[in-house]
Amino acid sequence: MSASTDTIAAIATAMGEASIAVIRVSGPEAITIVDRIFLSNSKLKDCATHTVHYGMINKIDDQSVIDEVLVTVMREPRTYTREDVVEVSTHGGWQAVQAVLREIIRAGARYAEPGEFTKRAYLHGRIDLSQAEGVMELIAAQTDLARVAALRQVQGTLKQSIQAIRHNMLEVLARIEVTIDYPEHDDEQATSEFVEEKAKGLMRRLHDLLDEALHGRILRDGVRLAIVGRPNVGKSSLLNSLVKVDRAIVTDIPGTTRDVIEERVDIGGIPFAIVDTAGIRETEDIVEKIGVAKSREVVEQADFIVVLLDGSRPLVETDLELLGLLAHKKGFVLINKVDLPIAIDTDFVDHQVGTERVMLYSTFSHQDLLKFEQKICHFVAGSGQQVSDAPFLASNRHIMLLEETLDCLQNVLDSVQEGQTLDLVAVDMQQAWITLGEVIGETPREDLLDQIFSQFCLGK
Ligand SMILES: Nc1nc2c(ncn2[C@@H]2O[C@H](COP(=O)(O)OP(=O)(O)OP(=O)(O)O)[C@@H](O)[C@H]2O)c(=O)[nH]1
Ligand SMILES: [Mg+2]
């Protein structure tokens, strides 16, 4: 593929206090650019590849020293991006590393986009697309489970599954071609039963992959869980107990929380963003009014919601409105404060949203908290899915392509069942094969027929 023409630079290590930090520079000018500001015994352009050099980074305009550094020179192609790469190890600490990076930019590099080094590695054929995505997931992984899943993807697990399914598709295509071109080979005929059965099998495997993919997306992006309810029902108390710190102010004064509070927390290996909101009620207070409007917005954006009710008080109109949200939104109801005498009509709530979506709760009970955590994990991971399974981490792109492939296979199935000609069936199967290949960045350029016949022993 085409070589990149410009040279990019970025800090490769994490922010924060550390003894060293590394800046990575990649591209055709990497060595020339760093040479402009690097003072040492020898010029980097004269140094052997994969060697390390001690020296100073100077300001390009007045030559004043910025930092004492070690510079590693790596010439293409044996580098991460397969371009010339220079790594500058500076002293840690935000100031030094930033100053050196700025000077590298002044000397002619440009700031890299997020993931651009990995993108270049892919463009230069060092890794496939799903592996490239895996590397990015690995960097972004927020929980241990997500990290393991990303690692699996880097190692090519997704690629293997996809390749196996595509291989099966080719076998079916080969049969169809033989049937069309050599009708006398009747032992290899693609009967409609054969195609139907194969298409169904392929669809099952894709459904499994899609399940895994959806689960993977949750691991990566996390789940936005919004807590909504009337003032004083205990929303902030619930947030605090889930995130295990006193993040939100809790008082017995209704209307304590006036803004949206968001905290991230790992529950059972799944990253959650827990959102606490202002209690919803009709109000004239201008600040509270804005808070309530925001709460409604939060509900829109949430993946699922917890409607919190105060079990020690009878239901009011607002509670019914909130319960109504669950008709369109995933989530469930917690009837809170059950340590107090119960005044709420629990049967009515059960009836409104279904018993399985209602849980009696007390913020003061640790037991209840554990049960609730289990419930949300189970809910998110889906039935039958073990939360501890590490699937590959899917992006929206993967999910879209898997769904498209399933559509193609459904067309295959429909065509067969409608008694269409094999030519037509083959077109849809080919489309399925091509679409699925896009997940791992395999373009359909190879001659399809060559591929087919290399899979299939025709002469027998
Ligand atoms: N008895 C009892 N009191 C609770 C429980 N949960 C919360 N509370 C109390 O209820 C009061 C309100 O709690 P908050 O968490 O501030 O309620 P909120 O829903 O965030 O209230 P706003 O921010 O005003 O909308 C506090 O005095 C809490 O201690 C519970 O399970 N049982
Ligand atoms: Mg509150």
C-alpha cells in the first residue's frame, strides 16, 4: 500500500509522574527531524539501525538545552509502523516531555492522531485490521476483562473465527459452481437441501459471533446506567454505595442533587458509568428546573435506567410517569428504604413493569447491594452468557458487517426456499463471503473462482 508522506510524533507513555517518558516519531523524515534538534557526538543519520544514543535536545531557534535524552534509531522495515522510527526517552514529568515534543513538531513533524501509529502498521501490512483494532482496544481497555479480550483480538482470535466461516462459505460456493458447470458430476451436486442446511449452519455460527461481539462492545464502551427518581428517594445514596465513595452529597432535604453526577466503576469486570440525577418533580426553582430537564436528557442517553421509588411513601403521579419510562427503556425498579415500614403499593408496581423487573431494596443493606450488582451484571451480560468469558472486543464496524453478512445468508435461504436458480443463490453467498472478509480487512480482489477451486478437488 502507499507509503505515508508525512512524519508524525506523539508521547508514547502514560501521563503522570514517572522517571522517563518516551516520544515516538515515525515517517520518512523522522531521523532528519530529530537530528535538527539533537546535539550529540554523531548525527543520527549516520548511525546504524536499532542503536541508542545519548545527547541533548535543544531548542531549534536559540539552541538552549531542553532535556538530556536517549534516542533510539530504528530504520524501516523492522519497526512497529514499518517506517523509520525514532524514539526519544526524556525525563519523566509532564513539562519536560511536552517541551521536547513541541520542539520535534517545530522541527517538522506533526502531532499524530490517536491510533495513527497502529493505523500505519496496518497500512504497511504489518498487522490485519482486526488486530489493529485490538491494539487500540488494548490501550483503551478500562477493566481487566476488557484487556484480556483485547489481547485475544490482537492475537487474532476474531480473524481465526472469521476465516473458518469464510472457508465454509467457499465450500458451498464451490459445490454450486460444480453443479452449474459440470452437471454430470452428480456426486457433488449442490441440492437445495444441501445449500439450505449449510446456510442455516453458517447463520448459527454468525449469530454466536454476533452475541460475542455485542457482549464485547459492552466490555469496551461500558454501560451507562442512569438512576432516576423523585427527590429524596435515595438516588445519591445508591450512587455512593455503587462507586464505594461518598461522591454525591446525601441529605434528607429533597432537591439536594441539582446537577448530573457521573462516576465510572467496574462491576464484575464490566465498566459502568453510573449517572446520578436531580430528583424529578414539578418545581419553580430555576436551578432545580434545569437539573430536572437534564435528568430527562440523561434518561434518553442511558443504556439502562434504574427507577428508584421510596417504599416508605405512597406512589404519586411522578412515580407513575417514571415507571412509564420502562415501557421503552431497558432497566428496572428498586423500591428503596424497605428498612422502614412499607407504604407503597408493591403489587401495583409489579403489575406495571413485571415482577422480574422489581427489587425491594435498602441502601443500608450490604446484602442488597451485592444482589443488585449481580442483577445488573447478569442483565448486561445477557442470559446464558458468563460474565467472566472474555470475548473479542467488537467495534460497531464489526457488528454492522456481521449483521450484513447475516442478511446475505438470509437471502441465500430465501432464494433456495423460493426455488430460485443456483446462479442467484451463488451471488448472495459470494456477497456474504465478501462482506465477512471486510471484518478482517480482506478485500475481495483475489480471483474468487481461483480461491474456490483451490478449496475443492474437482477432477475426481
Ligand atoms: N431509611 C432509609 N433511608 C435512606 C435509604 N436510602 C437513602 N436514605 C436517606 O434518604 C435521604 C435522601 O437520600 P439521597 O441519597 O440524598 O436522595 P436523592 O434521591 O439523591 O435526593 P435528591 O438529590 O434530593 O433528589 C437521606 O437522608 C438518606 O440517608 C434507605 O434505604 N433507607
Ligand atoms: Mg441526590
